[in-house]
Amino acid sequence: MLTLDGYLLAPRRASFSLASDTYETWSLLLPRSGAFAFEVVGVSRGVARFGDIVICPPGGTLRRTMRSPMSFFHARFSTELEPPAGCRRVRDLDRLRADLKMLEATDAHPDLVAAHVVTDLVLMTLRAHQDAPGDELVERATAAFHDHFTAPDLSLGGLATAFGISPAQLSRRFKAVHGVTPVLYLRRLRIRKARELLAETDDTLQAVAEQCGYRSAFYLSRVFSRHTGQSPSQYRDSSRV
């Protein structure tokens, strides 16, 4: 069903060795920690974090840039299956963690274990693809959120106007695909970025706010506290214990 051509379980690092690559076989890339911007040329682009699996088809080009220091798993393989090219978010994160832990823990027959794990990852992406309703407009809106969430003027109304539909229509279609409203999805992206910056940098709260699409530290603090149950300073202190 699947033949493994090569794999890498990479520890935390600040950048990829190559900004892009083209393989003769299928390839997949997933973050274990951190995040990276990707483009499967001609298919899709966005930002991947833990739970996302990016798949590039044979002959396709995968571009990638780390958004923050990260560890990752990369594999090249041949298969009779038809994995969905692009990025798919898997629902069973415990299963994903178990697969990655298996790779870390194995001493005997590592290639067999890796082939088993890659097969399971491909099956999870196929399941995620089958479960997700297809909507090209929502895919474009999602990509816009990932690409421009740091812009304070990014809004549902502005996107809806650009796509030629009403905000209500966009919101309804977006929620049908993602299970949450566009406003909540955007807020989660910004809070996730704030968490990364608070944990990994010494930037001031105002600087963090500006990198997350908020104009003021006060507003970020209010949204962050409401969303996480902790103030930004409390989160920063607890993440560094």
C-alpha cells in the first residue's frame, strides 16, 4: 500500500535547510511544535501548526518558511492511495501524538515503524478530506486569514466584499467547513501567535499586540484574558517555568 523512500524526525531548529523542494514521489511535512508557512504550488498555501499535515504530490513543489522555531516530521513515499494534496487538519490529535511518540521511542526496525506511521498519517488525511465539505471560497478566505491575520484592518466585511458575497453568507459557509465563525477563527489565529511570542520572546506587550493584528496592548490583554483565562503576563510567566 505504501513504500517509504525516506524520512526525517527533526529536532527543534530555527529554519529549514531548503526553502523549497520538488520530489518525484509523494511527500508530507508536519510540525511537531512551532509553525511554518507553506505553499504547495498550484494547490494551496497557508500556515501549518501541530495537527496539520501538508502533502505535496509527485512532481509538485513544496515551499516552506518557519514562522517560529519548530521541530517537524518529513517523509517521502510512494503509494497506490490518493492522498489529498495541500494541508489537512486531523481531528484525532491523540492518535497523531501517539504516532510521533512511536517514532521517537523506537530502536528496533525504525524503517518499518516509520512506514507504519506514514501510512497512518496518510489514512488520517484521507479521512479528514472525506469529512470536510469542499468550498473553494472558504479555502480562499481561510488562506487570507492565515496570510494577513497580523493586519488590524482585516475584517469579515472586507473579505466578503472582495469575494462578492454578503458577510452573512461568508460566515455561514465558513462555519459549515470549520465549525466556528470567521471572527472566532481569526481571533484564535491571533491568540495562538500571541502565545508563541509571549513564550518565545521578550517583546513588550505592545510589540506583541502589533504582531498579532491588534493596535493596542490593552485590547490584546482583554481578548487574551477572556480567551485563555490568563493575562498575558501570567501566561508568559507560566510558560517559562
